[in-house]
Amino acid sequence: MKLVETFLLSEEFEKELMLIKFILSNDYIDEWIICENSYSFQGEYKGTVAGKFMQEDQRFKIFRNKVKIITGEKVFASIDKNEFNDKLAFESEDWQRQLAVDYFIQKYDYNDWLIIHDVDEMFDFTKEKRRQELFLKLQQQGTKFLAAPCMRYWFDFDNKFAFFRGSALCTKQYILENLNLSLAHLRRLISVTLDPAWKSPVAFEYSSCFPVKDILRKVATFSHTGITEEDVRQSLRCNHRTLRKAAMKDYLRPDKRNFFELVTLTEENSPSYVREHLSELKTNNVDTDYKENRRKDYPHFYNSLSMLQILLADFIKKKNKSIRRMLNRVSKKIALLKG
């Protein structure tokens, strides 16, 4: 059984995260497949960079023989930076992810596993407990798929998101049995199958853990469109998920799915490499007064009556959506019976 990881790379500012990925998982990854496209997800020409910096930066020398770089030259329609058009941007991202499929199928055996990641997601195989737990689960799964618990940090290496997400893995056999589904589709399907009983993280994601100028470059080119510099700076000021200004009222809530917290790193919540190099890695992007800033900028979240009104409106909205889905299913069944 071999373990292969495929991930997307966009620009050179992501290379430090890629280096951490290689350091944490090198001993048990058989190969990394890097997928690059010369155009950003929003249709801007940017070229490719992985081959260049891997040759020039000697820190990558020990990893070069385990890296396969697959590049593309496909341009999707250019997206206006002021417009919201996630659908088109995700078409570009999904196409880029698919570049790994033929290579993996041709080179590897039916029971070999493919990790479907982004550059900022990584397994920590330097901790024996995490490594053993993952490989035991893979053996139990046979030739199927697995969602491994991934702990997420946002904007900085000690700025924690409260919930696990699933890191998607599947075998070559499973991919062949589902050739009608793209890697992107498989990744989305598998990631939501995370077993809630799995309490300890085996993977880590460091989302936008680079300087602010690079975060701004990222939001100008990645799959979530219509986000402005003002939106980014507001999320750093109050330490929460970055949302378009137009979406804030409907989606930002003072809960653990939106608000992040700076934490003390421990053996349980972080890789030893990150803890040992935290002073070098820290971005210090988050405003140190973020808790007070939340009270100033979102006073309605700290008023009982206002929050009750918000929660009631959310409940009604959710119920209405459920009713519409039910009516839609009923109408389809009626149409089938009439047909």
C-alpha cells in the first residue's frame, strides 16, 4: 500500500506552506503530485512556479525526487474582481485538480491511496500516534475511502478554527469505480463522511497563514470571488471568517463556525515542528484587540434581544428552505407519476 498526495499550487507565496507539508509527511508519502495551471481560478495569466523555486531553493533538494509537477495552460473566462462568480472560478479549480488523475491511475496499484489536498493541508507523520491511527484506519477501509480529521488554523499558526474538517483519501480502485466523478467531487463527498468519534487530528490546515499582502493576492485570484481588501482587513480586525460585505448580514454569526480564537499550541493541537518554529512562522495578522473590536463592530451580537431576533429569523429561513425542498421533491414525484 502506497500513499500519494496531490495538491494544487497557485503562486510562490505558497511555497513556505508547501515546505512545512513536505517536512511533516516526507517519511510516509511515496510521491507528491503538484497540479498547476498558468491561469488563476479567476482567469488571470500568472505562469507556473513550482519547478522554478524547487530547483532554486535548496531547502527543497531532499524532496525533489518525490515530486511530480503537472502543468496546464487552460484559461477560463476572466472574472471581474467586483463580481461574485464562484461557479466559474470553481470550474477552473476543479479542472486543475483533475490533472493528477491519469498519472496516478497509470503509475499506482488498485490498493494505493491518493490524498486529495490543497497546498495548505498536510498530514503530520512526525507524531507516531497520529501516523499509527491513520494507517490502522486505512487498513480497515480496504479499497474504499476515508475522511481523516483535520484541524484548521486561519490567518496564523496559532489562530484556531473550532471544528474538524475531513481530509479526503481514496484508493485507485475507488477512483476507477467512480470515473464519472471528478477528484474535486470525490473530495467534497468524502470530506463530509468524517467520523465524529475520531477526536484527535492527524492532519492540519493553515489557511491564509502568510503575510497580508499575499492574502490579498490570494483573494484576488482564488475560487471565492467578490472579496475585497476591506473584507479581508475587517476579518483580521475581528478575527473571523472572511465574507463579502453583502453576505455579512446573512452569514456572519458570533459562533465557533465564524469566530476564531488565538490559542496556546500543545502536543495535542499542533505538530512539534510548528511549535518549535512558531516564533519564525507567526504572521501576527490578527489584531490583538479582536475581542474588543467584535463588540465595537457588531454590538447586535452582544445584545440579547437583537440576537434573539437574528436567531428567530435564521430559524424561519431554514424552515422555509426545508419546505421548498420538500415541495420540490413532491412535485418531481407527481410529474413522474403523470408521465
